[in-house]
Amino acid sequence: MGSNVPGPLLPLYAEQMALSTFTVSALFAVYLVALVATFTVMARTRLTRFAWALLPAAMLGGVVADLSLLVGGENVVFLFVGRFLTGTCVGVATGATATIVVAARGEKGRTIASSGAIFGSFVGLVLGAGVAEYLPGPTVTVYLVHMTLLVVVAVALLIALYSARETLRIALVEPKGQREAEAGPYIAPRTRTAGYGIGLAGWAIGGIAVGILPTAVREQTGSDSLVVGALAPVVLLSIAWLSPFVFAAIRTSLRPVQSLALIACGAVLTASGVVLPSLPLIVAGCVCWGLGQGFAYACGLRLLTRGLSAVEQGRTASRFASFAYGFTAVLALVTGGISTGWGTGAGMGFAGLVFVVLCTAVAVLGHGRWDLPEVTDASAAQPVAAPGTV
């Protein structure tokens, strides 16, 4: 909940402590490194059986991370520590949430975790930019507000977990003697690769928008406003969160290839807006990115977790997120390095090219496989028809 609070503050830290664009990128990337490490542990163990305890623990850890970030205004080392702790807590919370929502909501809960992650990122950006811009003590006040928010949400969480204790007890219990993961439905390698690829494309744009764009926008436009710097990622995440609800209300949805096309188009517009520079072009690119991201990550997650139990859902969601965040961390660091050496225009141009190539490759891999993924019973190794669409 609000884990991206430091995002809008990164340009401010850069000014106050004379940090390079690469260091700013590293501050964002260390959060992703922690996520990947935590997701890997969650995916390779059966810790998600204890989701009911892991989720409150992650909330408590978020408060500790805020305390480190609060001190980080005077020492950049504490910023890195705080970002690492935040990433660890978000990683634990993501796997735990994915487990709990399937236990409580069944198949309808498959994509709630991704929607919650997008909403939480949106809250963090708005909170970070708004408090830092309009309230005194921008590098202190925002973390006090966030800690208060975490405590309020944690109380609501504990009440909800207590109310659902019987449902969770039944759904998360592991049969006596079971130690190995249950064999889930078999997914053809090409279909699995397409699922990972579309999720990767959807999530990586959020990383670039939050970690790189605020600094790039302020540098290229010459604006001193933190709100202006955070405008692009706020537009992206708000549309990413709201668009699935809007499309559901009108009973339609974007197809995966349309999401990929929007992500590629958004990359071209955003990179062009940074190079020119043109804030309207950047915002237009983020609108396309938001529409694409709202469906892309959820599409990949649903494709890879269809038919899995609640515990296996949590493990697979962690593995899926680990892959997406790992790529995002590498892309953010490389983009930050290029921006430091050759300017933010060159850095965003590189990132835009990567997204265009990635989306094209995923569209080719997924051609003819989105609507009817090749899912078979692992024990019988015989094809099973999968009705409906992703």
C-alpha cells in the first residue's frame, strides 16, 4: 500500500545530495532486487501456506522501512536500506495476497493481486508527490503520513483475516504427508513464454515510468515541481487501475495483441516526448501505457495460474513477478546508465526501442494461443479443451 512513495522524491534527493541519474536508478533498482530475491524464496518454498501471518508481517515491515527512509534524507545509505526493506515486504505481501484471494474468491480472485499492486503504486505516487509539494518537510512528513496509513490498513487487514479465518484454515491447510508441489495443468512452452512475456512488458513500463520518468521530465522540461515530475506515472497507473473496471462495465476487453500494440505505441510517444521535449507527448504515451498495462500483466498471470490451487497460485504468482521485476531492474539500471552518460533522451530512446522489440516478439509468440491456451492434464498428457478466453 503506497510502496512507491519515494518515487516522486527521487529528483529531490538527487538535488539535495548531488546524486547522478545512475544512482537514482540504482535507488529504484534496489527495490526491484529485493522483490526478485523475495519472490524467488516464495516461489521455491511453501511459505504461502502461512499467508495469513505473512501479510500482517509485511505491513509491519513496511513501517520499519519507512523509518529507514525517514533517516535517509541525511544519509543515502539509509535510502538504499529502506528501499530494500520495502521491496522485501512487497514481495512477501504479493505472494501472500495472491494465495488469500484465491482461497477466498476462487477463480474470480486470480487477478486481484495485480489490480491491488497497481492501485497501491498509484496511491504511493499521489501521496509522495502531493505531500512533498504542498506540506513542509517533504522528506519527513510523507513517511509519517505513510506509516499512519499502513497502520490503518493493517488494522482493517487483521479484522478481515479474522473474519475469514475458517475459509483460510480449510483452503491453506496442506494434506498430511504432502511435501511436493501438486502437478498443475501443463502449459505448452510457447504459450508459457508468451504469458511471461506479456506480463513482463506490462510491468516493466511501470518501473520505467516510476523510476526514470520523474527525473527525466524535470530535467528535460526544466520544471522544479515534483507534481509535474510525477504526472506521467500517475496518469499511467490511474488508467491502468481504472481501465479494466471501465471495460468490464461496458462488457468488453482489450485483446492481448491490442495491449501489446498500446505498450509499443506508448513507448514511442513517451521516448519522443522526452527527446523533444514535450510533456503532452509524454502524457499521451503514458495513457497508452496505462491502457496496455491494465490488461497485460493480469493476462499473463491468469494464463499461467489457471486451474492451480490457492497455495500453488501464490507460488506461481511470486515466480511470475520475480521474472517481471528482474527484467525491470536490469532495464532501469541500463537506462539510468545511458541517461547519465549520454542524456535522458538517449536513455528513454533505448528503453522505447526495447519495448517495441519485446512487444513484437511476444505478439508473434502468442499468435493463435491467447484465446485457447494449450493446457493439458499433466498426469494424462492428453490435450484438454480450455473454454473461454484469457
